[in-house]
Amino acid sequence: MSVDRSYSPYEVIRMYHDRGMMKWGAFATGELTEAQNTFEKEKKEDKKIQA
């Protein structure tokens, strides 16, 4: 999908290409790492409780 930016007098705006989800990769990676760490921590706590 492309956005028509031909209206702009500025070449930078006309040539801009949005990277889509690629720009959010760092945020998603951080959240995933945090979720995995929380999951592993809870899993260890469950084993201690059961033992």
C-alpha cells in the first residue's frame, strides 16, 4: 500500500517510505522478553510450592 504524497513541495516527504511494523520491533522484543522472564519466574515458584 502506498500513500500519494505528490501534493507536497518537499522531496523528502514525497520520497518517504514507511517501514511498517519494522519500526516497532524493539518494543515488541522488549515486551516479549519481559513476558518470558515473568513466565519462567512463575514456573520456578510453582515448582517450589509443589515440592
